[in-house]
Amino acid sequence: MIELVVFDMAGTTVDEDNVVYKTVRAAVNAAGYEFTQDQVQAYGAGKEKSQAIRDVLALDGQEHSEEEVQKIFADFKQRLATAYRDLNVREQPGAADVFAALRQHGIKSVLNTGYDRATAESLVEKLGWEVGNQIDALVTASDVPNNRPHPDMIYKAMELTGVASAEAVAKVGDSQIDIDEGKNAGCGMTFGVTTGAQSEAQLLEAGPTAVLQNLSELVDAVVTKECTK
């Protein structure tokens, strides 16, 4: 029986017009590079953002110092703060309805994200969501020692919600690393969703339980497993 669903934010539950990865690309390329948006999303999606920058830079096959990575990361954070200040952030269609439907079945919803806590909280506030209302907890890259694909954020979500077994957890996200994170945690189900950074074909490469075209399909998938146990 699924007791908890851990949701990624950008591209999964939050529609921010892909501004994060557009901003990653802008900050990296401002440092003298010419990476494409497809490269940034293929190698940076779902990751803590300094790691995303590190992995995108590695595509040129050259050595890149941590000093360079952190300089680009600092520029990224400034650019993102400016972008978010003026951005009309929206939920992915039906996200709050999905949280409510899961709650009706006794299933908790937690957001987890490669954002730092300040950024994540600002997004949640813009959406009008609250811990204890629409969602049961928020776990960010700032809250754990190791970020995706390590399972730390999922384990933290379980701790916060009192869920003892990872078999009772489903993970959903728009990138391969979300699926990897779920598998590394031992989640009973993992789902890709095609509303964000990566395509259905890319998501299928990670071997999820299923790939969803939108979040509204999730409730039936999770509740069906609940009913077959």
C-alpha cells in the first residue's frame, strides 16, 4: 500500500516556464560557453543546481575548477532571483487536485527539489500552498547531506511523515534523476511525467514503473496498487 508520494517541483508540480534551466544555460554561457538548451536539460535536469552546472561544464571534456563552478552558481542564483521576482508561477494543471485526491485515500504528499530552501519556499508561497494544507512537507537540497540521485531527500520525507518503509513510497518527477532517486531509495513505485524537462523516451531509459502524460493519471496508478495489496 502506498502511504506517501514524493513529488518533484519544477516541471512536475510547478510550471515556471522552464526558467530554471534557461537560467542555468544563461549563467554558464555568460562564462564563455555555448551549450544548447537541450544539453543543459539532458545533463542538468533534476539536480542540485551547482551539480547541474558542474555536469554541463563537463560536456566539453575539459577540467573545470570548483572556483569556476561556484562563480557561475553565484551568477545563476542572482539571475534566478531576478527571474522569479517577475515570473507568474503556476501549478502544473491539476496538481493541487491530485494532492487532495491522494489525501482522500490517506496518502501523504511531499515536495522535494534540487532548489535550495529559500527558492523552494518562495515558489510554494507564490502558489499559495502550505505545509499541513495542500502538502504534508517540503524537502530541499539544503536539508540533506547528499542530493539526487542519492536517496537522502526521500528518506527525509519519510522521516517527516512517519512512513517506515520505502516500499510504501512512490516518487514522481520529470527527469531521469528523479526516477533514479526513487529506485535508490527502494521506492515501491517510480513515475516519470512528460510535463517538464525530459521526453517520454528519455524517462523510459531510467526504467520507471510508468511514464505519465500528466499528473492527473497518478492517482489511479497509485490507488490501483493500493487496492491490489
